Amino acid sequence: MDNVSKLILNEICEVLETYKGRDKVLRTLCYSSKLIGGLTNNPLFAKRWQTFSSQMSATRAVLRLLDDLPMLKYSLEYGLGHEEPDRFMASMGVTANFVDQIYYPIEKMAWLAEHKLISVRDGSLWDTASSVCWVISIYLGLMRSIRYVNIIQQHKACVDVKTDGMALQRLLANQRLEMLTCIRLSLDFVHAVNTLPPGFLWSSKLPSWQVGLIGTLSSVLGMYQLFARRAMK
């Protein structure tokens, strides 16, 4: 094995050893298989891919059952967002952290009800509540990312290319990554709204292959950003 292959293999293994990296790989497998299953005309072939997709989704759901404490740690470290560039981003960050924190126990209740580990009158209410939290969280993240792109654009005008070209290159790289985040979150927002009960915008109207396509595009962008940020360090 040559040096380039070893570097690629080491990079992939390092990503897979992290929770975030493994989740992104599982997410990509989940939605790409959903897309393939939704596009094929062979019923048996489609069922196999959809089963694989549902198993990948179930794996991610089980792993998220352990996310409460890490999320709490992150929220406490983030605090009131004093390290953010402005108050708008700080307020979006604090609100998103609060929504994410209550999302996990709600999702736990939905998971317990789905698997009949607890008795509830209507388990779909917990599913709807978790979807609402997901929609709000993505929307707040999208607003925060759009604001950050604008802030970087303003900072670029203050950088002297002749004396500080490296700083400008870093700003451009961060801006490109943040613009990809805006695209990824927009795709996730379309998907999240679709998980809501019928009657709100395009909720429950997207066919399986479109959900697979949206999720696959978002997942591929997320994978690219993960490796790109590692390369920038």
C-alpha cells in the first residue's frame, strides 16, 4: 500500500472512531439506500434497500439516546454565546441549544412509545413534538449560518490582501464552508418539515425517493465539510 492510500485509510479510520464521523457515515448510508430503494422498479430490490435504510436510521436513533449529557455539556460551555461575533448569533445559538436540549428527552419518549416500552395514549404526539423541535433547531441554525456568512463578507473588506493574504485565504475558506452549511441546513429544513403531520407547508407530501435524495445530498455535504475542516487544522 502506497503512502497516499495509507493516508486516506488513516483519515477514514480516524473519522469512524469519532461519534460525529460515524453518525455522518450512517446517515449517508441511510438516505442513499432510501434513494436507491425509492427509484428502483423491482419490489424485492426496493424492499431490501428500504430495510437497510430503516436499520441505519434505527441505529442512529439508538445512539442518540445517549446524547443528553454531551448536549448539556456543550450548552453549559457555550453559555450565553459571549464568543460569538454579535448578539444575533449568540441569541440564535442559545435558543437552538435550548431546543436541542429538550429534543432529546422528547425523542426518547417517542422511541419508548414506538417500541411499546411505555404506555401512552397517543405516541404520535411525541413524534410530532420531536419533529417540531427538529424544524425549529434547523431554522435557527440556518439563520445563524446566514448571519455568519454576512459577517465574514464584512471582515473580508477590512483585510489588506498585500499584507495579510493568509488571513484572507482563511476567511474565504471559512466562508465557503459556511455557505455549504447554509445549503445543507436548507435541505435538512425541507426534510424536517416533511416529517410533520399533513397540513403545514409541504409536510408529508414528499415521496420516499425525494426524501432519500434530499438526505443524501445533505449527508454528502456534511461528509465533505467534516474532512475539509480536518484538513484546515
